[in-house]
Amino acid sequence: MTQAHAAATISTHRHRFDLALVVTTLCEVERLLPDAGFSLRSWAQTLARPLAENGHIEPARPGRGEGAFVVVDAVRPS
């Protein structure tokens, strides 16, 4: 598993600057979402190329597994 295949969750603790970082694989996030009552809608990713090669803001594109930054769109039905 490469860093590009990991999702990060940041949660705050006692102090607003005291952060804990938990790195979880995308497969684990996909497995845990339904357990928490969420429905996965889509994945998006960006930063697929080195910044030195880019020269501009790289737009997000659908999917996962190629970008260094991944976003998951999930909803919790009411």
C-alpha cells in the first residue's frame, strides 16, 4: 500500500491544536462507512503528478488509487 492509497482522518482532542492522525487504507474506509451508517456516493482524487510538472492547480477527477489526495463523498440517510 503506497501513501497515495491511504486516507487520513484528523480528530481533535483536549486542545484545538492537539491533533491525532489516523491513517487508514481506502479499502478500510469503504468497509467502515456502512458500519457507521453512511452510504458511499463517489471518490475523487487529485495530485496525480509531481507539482514541479504541473504548473497549475490540478483539478480533481473521479476515482481513487492514482492521486496523493483522495476525497470520499458519503451521506448518512436521515
